[in-house]
Amino acid sequence: MTLSTAPAPAHLPESMMASVKLLPKNERLILFTRHSLRERSDGNGFASYQLPLTPKGRVLARAWGRWLADNLPYCMDVDSISSPIQRCIDTARLMQEGAGINRDISHQSLLVEPGSLVTDSTKASHIFKEIGALNFINRFLIGDLEGTKSAHQGGLDILSLFYQHQPEHGHLCLAVSHDTLLSAFLAVMMQVEEIGWNDWPKMMEGVFLWFDDAPLVEAYAHFIWRGQTYSRPVMDLMAKGQNTGDI
């Protein structure tokens, strides 16, 4: 099966088509994605976990799932993993519906907060509301936040989760989460300590990821983000944890 030139679904971030063109064949692929279009946040700019997908967001998630199933040389008939927040679960379910499948969606605490970044929500949420999402992530990346893990430990925890949920070769597993987790994970994987709003993941934007066929400690994590391919040895994150006593 070759990649189709079928048009992308309406409202899908343009970067996803650029990434699709670089996909390898017959890997154990994971699509780590932000949820689809949701209702607007309230006046203070923070999106509560109660905000649902919009009607356009529901259409987009279903259409994107259908596009992937119809145009990629990957089978999507595998279980999905998701943040336990409803808009993420709905995104996964609608993408499955679009792909013509009905599989389990496992709710994962590492795909929401507190989870992969935050350890003490009381301390962290106060700082988050005070300085905003972007500043929060940038302070997290340099290790200047109370109530959070180290950045490399957070990245390693997410990588370990994905490693444990790898599908069979030639299959694609959905992992649906939130912008803060995706932005922090990508920054850790690309070894940057500061990001801007241009780096922030859009709704329904995601990263394709796969591992070498090796034990986690020996594997490289390969990923495609916004039309560029990257690789990072998992041992690199483990070594940083050992140096700081996190592991």
C-alpha cells in the first residue's frame, strides 16, 4: 500500500501531512497526539478538564481516523491509550470510529496531570495559574519548579509507557493527551530548554514515534514532528536520571 494523495481533513494542522510523508514502513508505530478541537477556555485562559470537543472537533477526529486508515500502510485495529479526560477519550473513540474499529481505550495517568510532569498538584497548579502554560513548561524544562519531576524523568516515563504499549509491526497505536504534556515531551526529546508559542502543539497535532527492536535500555526512540525526523537513545535519558539520582 502506498501513501495516498487524498486531501487532508478540514482543520487538520498542516504539519501532519508533512510528517505522514516521512513515515517508515512496517514499524510498531505510535501516534502521540493532542486531542481534537475543544470549546474555548474561560476568560483567564486556562482550559478546564470539563471542556468538551466542539462539533467541528468531533468531525475532525473521525475524519482523521478515517484518513489514516485509508491512506497509511498501517493497521489501526489495536487498543488505544488516552488521558482519562473526556475530550481525549472522545478523540480516541472518534478516531477509532473513523477508522472502522472498536477497540479498548486504556486510561493512562501519565497522559494527564498530575502524571508525567507534576507530582504535587497543589504546588504546581498555583504556579501554573500564576505564570501561564508556556512559562510553566519552560521552567519545568530547566528544573525550576516545585511539585514536578525532572524534565528527563518525565520524558523517560512517557517513553516507557509507549514502549510498553507498542503494537505489532505494521500497526499504529493511538495515544491521546494534552498540549502541555506533548510540548514538554518534545522539548525533552529534542534537548531544548526553552520553547515559544510557535512550538506549541495545535489541537489534533501529533508526533509519530517508534522504537528499535531492542530492550528499552538499548533502544533508540525515533520520532517525526512537523515534517522532520529525529532519533534519541533511551539510555541518554536514563543516564541523566542516574547522574541526578532520579533513577
